[in-house]
Amino acid sequence: MNKLAGFAASALLALGLATGATAQTWDMPTPYSDAVFHTQNINQFAADVKEATGGALQITVHSAGSLFKHGDIKNAVRSRQVPIGEFFLSRLANEDAAFGLDSLPFLAASYDEAERLWAAQKPIITELLARQNLMPLFAVPWPAQGLYTKKEIRTVDDLAGLKFRAYNAALETFATLVGASPTQVEAPDIPQAFATGQVEAMITSPSTGVSSKAWDFLTHYSPINAWVPKNIVVVNKKAFDALDPEIRQAVLDAAARAEARGWEMSRAEADAKTAILAENGITVVVPSPELLDGLKQIGARMLEDTLASASDEARAIVEAYRGN
Ligand code: PCA
């Protein structure tokens, strides 16, 4: 009896060790808060990976820049401080314009255009990231970007002089071109930046307007639908290659599902979150033709300036996108 119990105990131990040896936890830094649909989609991705691998790979999501600041996430994955992470793709535009094309005004302003742009970007971005030992897993767009202000904006000239919140270099250029003064502010810091008067206007999605409670500090929202920028989830290639083949496949399958689900979530967000802005007292203003014309001229100039110094890769994306 004792012998049998002893045998059972050591068998259990061996089993435990075997499971322990293959079970892995991946820390995953992300920039946006838990209430944001991107984070919810990533939480589902993590749950799918855990289920498909029987717990052999568990992804712990660290949201809202809590593990690494947004600007440090890419390099943290590159240097394998963490195996996986999420960031706003166009923040890499300073490395190559190919990464920033989804944040140029009116190049791709609807979901259908955004899908075509991503199809053109994906193979080239995959190659560019591979040089840094990174592999994209999935990319998901924010709803089209709209204009938040404290007054009605009828023409581009009405934006002059405003203290403008920016989230990347393109938005900084945009603000400068309209005569506003840009300040970089991460999404979780928006309420604080408005409360302290650091900024007084912004361009972002209805999702971010709602998650930052724009009605506490702004009065007008205009769905100019100027661009559809994406978040991307990347994995360190060495960390990925070190996984067992079945686990690698489970990650890729969950990633494909996350990309499809994320685009669906994003499409559903645009109207739902605009309605929440209105319910909370924000005046939703249909943009005037004059405003849209002015914005489109700025977009055309930004594209021209971008292409003037862009890599062959970035040009190839624009050509493929336009040729479609
Ligand atoms: N929300 C993020 C990026 C784009 C968006 O819609 C932000 O405002 O930082």
C-alpha cells in the first residue's frame, strides 16, 4: 500500500515536472487601457492561446503602458525583454514611411480602403520587421479619426492657434500645418492633459473619446473620418521559433482569429461610441465641405512630402494600394 502510494506520488511529480517544463508564461505589454476594445481583443487572444495549448502557453497582458511605456514596447520585444507586445504601428514612421501610411489624412479613410492599405502594407512591413527579428501577428484598426474641440470648426483656419494633442509624428505635422501647436500625449493621459490646459483639441477615434470621457473637457465632435490607423501585435522571432510547432500553430491560429474579430469590433465601435459621445452632451457636427476640402489639401501635401523622401518599400505600398 505504502509502496503503491509512493509510486503514485512520484508519477504525479514527474507529470507535474513535465508540465512545468513545457508550460510558459509570456508577459505582453500593451499601451491602452482595459476598457479599450483593442485590449479586450488581446485578452481574448490570450484566452484562446491558453485554451488551444492546454495552458502550455499563457500570455499575461500588462495594459495601459504599465510594464513598458508605449514608446519602449517595440524595442522591448526586439531585445527580447518581453516576447510579445502591442503598439501603434505608425509610431514607427521615423524608421520607415512604410509604417506610417495609415496615419496620412485621406489616403485610406474608410474601412474598405484601410483593408486594402493593410493588404498592401502587410508583406512589406513583415519583411522590414523581420530585419529587427520581429514578426507581426495581427493588426487591428481604430475607428476613423474625428475632430474634438471646444467650439464649432467650420474651416481649417478655425484650428489655427489651438493647443493640439498629438499621438505620432504625422499628427504633429498635421497640427503644425494648420497653425496649431502640437503636444504628444499618450491616450491614458488625455483627461489629465485637458484638465491642466496642456491641450484643448484633438483628433482621435470615438473609442478614445469615450474611454477618456471627452465630455468632461470638450463640447464638439466632428466625424471628419480622416484616417484609419492601426495597432499591431508583434512577437520576437527567436521567442516564437523556440516554441513547439503545435504551440506556434496555435498562436498563429489565435492571431488570425484576433485580426478578424478586431476589425469587426472596430467597425461596430464607430457608431456605438459616437452615440455615447452624443448621449453625454457632446455636439456631433457634420463636417462642412469647406473643412473637408481644407483637410484634404493638407493630406495631399503630407502624402507628397512623405513620398519625396520615402523608401522604395513605402512607395511600393502606395503604388500597390492605388493600383488595386
Ligand atoms: N486612439 C489612440 C490612437 C488612435 C485612436 O483612435 C489614441 O488616441 O492615442
